[in-house]
Amino acid sequence: MESPNREDIFFRYSKGANLIVKDSIIEEYNREFIELLGLPEDKLEGLSLGDIMDTRPLGKFVEDLHTNLKVDGSIIPVLVTCVPLGDGRSFLSMKISERLLAGFKSVFESTVDAILIVDEDGKILEANPAFSKVFGYERDEIIGHELTLIIPSEFHEDFKEMMDKFKREGEHPLAGRIFETKSQRADGSIISVEMSLTPWTFNGKNYTTSIIRDITQRKKMEEKLRASEEKYRRIVEKFIQNALALIAEIKK
């Protein structure tokens, strides 16, 4: 049996998601790279590095380049080191960028909108502090529980059908748009919310990140405005009817 050379050992067993590319085509990769992308191994065959990231800075030795991988619509912040090996080949090592993740964490913690990360089974994996303010649950009360916790019971069946399809096909019917719906707080009260939902994949599983804004007060103000407009519309209509009746009476 042929013994592995120094390059093989370095490539296979060093930490991080490692790969070797030639003329931008991915030739070899380790298990960590597969896990980082969350793609089946058969989809990596013939994959160009240019399909998933900007390769322009990688023509020479590069260390600690902050960039993004784009995989199936998902954005993965990574830190890349590139070492040219000659003959058009380069060795790349990637890891999740802690700096970019720190920026995301800052937004996650400080935004006034509730943010939820949910898996393909509909279970809540993470929630930000604003979620507690909007829904009245403490974080440890909802982690691991199903999202139906905040969904009114009349929508549970529709939610289950959506999540079943999302798990099977990786497509979510509510992705990519802002929509309004009803949600339920910990005290059982129903609130109006505005939501946007982004699906993504990791390690072959589907997830969603939802941004939720409480618009209950806004909807109440809109309803008051509609009621006021309707009231004055009826007053004007009545005035016109009376005026026309008076004119008709005068003409007799």
C-alpha cells in the first residue's frame, strides 16, 4: 500500500475545511469542507470555486481573507488562506469567520425586531432578546419547542403542511417576501405581526431565519382611520341624499 506523503497528511488531517483547486476547479477536499458547505458529495464533482466565491484575490498567497461562500442561496462567512502549489494548483483552507459572525451576533442581540432560527422540523433553535419582549417568553422556555407555540391553533395544520414540504424539497412558500399574519403571545393574546423569512441549508438540513415585527398598534390605528373614513363617508352620502331630496322638492 502506498504511504501518504507529507502533502496528503497536511491536506487530510489539518484543521479547517481544506481543498485543492486547479484552474479554479475543485479537485480534492476533506470532510470538513463537505460539512461546511452542507452539500451532498455528488454535487461537488466538477464544482468550480468561482461558483461559490469570488476567486479574484486568490491568484497568489493570501492569508486570513474575509469573504463569503454562496451555497444554494445561503451565505456563509469564511476566513480563507490560499497557498499556490504550482502547475495551476492551489491549496485553500477555510473556517467560519469569527469577525463576521461577531457582527451578525451584535445585530441579532440589539435589533428591536424578534429573530428566530427554526429547523426543518419546525423546532426553535435560537431566539434573540427582542423575541422575549414581543412574545413574553424567556429564551429557555422556547428553545427546542415547536414554532406552533406562537402560532394560533387554526393555523397549525397549514404550518405542518408547509414544514413537511420544506423538509422534503428545501423550498418554503413564504420565502423572499414580507407578509402579515397573526401570532400568539405567552399570555394567549393574539397580535398582528409582519414577517420575512429566509431559508438556508447546513450539513444537508434545512433551516429558516425569521424576522418578526409586532404591528398590532399600527393595525389598530389603521382600523380607527378606516372607521373614521367610513363614518364621514356616510355623513357626506347622507348630506348629498338630503340635498338632492330638497332640490327635488323645490322643483315640484
